[in-house]
Amino acid sequence: MSAAVDLKLLRASLEQRFGEAIVPLPGQAPSRERPGFRTGVAALDALAPGGVPRRGLTLWTGEATSGRTAALRVLVEAACRETLVAVVDAGRTLDPAAWCQATGHSAPGLWVARPPTAAHAVEGAWVAETLLRTGAFGLVVLDGPAPQPVEAHRLRAIARETDAAVLVSTDAGAQWRADVKLEFRRTGVRAGLRAGGRFRRPAGVQAAKGWGSRTGEREVELVDEPTHRLHPDHGPDRRAAARR
């Protein structure tokens, strides 16, 4: 029996007894990969079977009212049930109180970081990088302007070191290659208020070619709570502006 097989048997025996407390030295056998984060929306998860992968950089793009933010909120609510999540609201366009309230008492919970003013939106990548370096968050979301290529490279590198997932959600494209990329677009049907005070928002979503996800476009219906609108003191609400 080779030494490599002996090490695998030893590692399996130790993991059976001590679980994930056994971590290999840098450069040695990689630790057991954990699954990525999925939204729970079947049509959306079918485009990216691996979800938002750990140790990778995911990109979601789409104009206002395309359903991108609604999908992001569903993802965050699901991820908060299994890990600590951080959302960097770089553009100050989300309602932090509503997002935290939506997660309820889910453990471990949600952190929302916002710059002091919208003029500091370009610093969102730095904030996301700082949160990632703590190693406390399983998922870090950057909502706002896309980071520069150098910043995106650092985010991906730190995600690999900390076994975390990074998701950039932006209304424009990016000048760097993501591990997974989903593109959201508005459909011809307008969102309507239904029973229970919720908005049903139809959206078209497709996985960009060459990103390893399944190709083709899927029609997705997302449910939005009407509490996304910001208080007037919090700054502009991009959804209200889009409707005007």
C-alpha cells in the first residue's frame, strides 16, 4: 500500500472522529469542499446548479426592476440560515432594516454595511474585502458599482483563503471574468400587487456562456415584499426612480 493511500486512510479516520477540526497544512491535500449557496427558486437554481460557489467570485447583472435585487434577497434569506452573511450596500439603495427583519431570528444572521454617503460607493469593494479577511462570513455580497479587475482578483483570492463565497450584484457589466455569471432582464409583464401585499415580479434570467453553468434562459417569478422602499432620510430609492 502506497504512502498516499495510507495518508488518505489516516485522514478519513481522523475526520470521522474529529470532524472538520482537521485542517490540512497549506499546500497539502485540500479540505473537504462545502456546497455553494442556492436561492431555493427552482428555475433560478437550475441555471447554476452549484449555486453561488464558495472560494469563487459570482457576478449578477441586470438593470433596475429586472428582478436581480429580489433574487438577491431570497438568496440572502436562505444563506442566513446556515452562515453569517454580509451585504455591502455600496450605493445606499437598499433598506437595511427590511433586509435584517426578513431574516428574522435566523442564525447566525445578517450584517449590512453602508458607506456614509453615496459618493463613497466606489469604496464598496474595499469594505467587502475587509469583511472577507475576518473569516467570519460564509457569504459576502457587494451590491453597487462593479469592482475594478485588481479588486476583483483580491476578492477571489481572499474567498479561496477563507472558504467564503463572494457575489457582486450590479446594474452594469464588469471588466473581469467571474466564476459564475447570471444576467437578469425585465420581461414585458409588469409586476402586480397580489394577495398578501406582495409583488410578483416576472424576470428573465440566463447564464452567460462559457461560465460552466447551464445555458439557456429561464422565466422566473419572484415575490417581493413592498418594504424595500427606503425612508426619505435614508437616501434615494432606485426602484421608485425606475418606476417614474
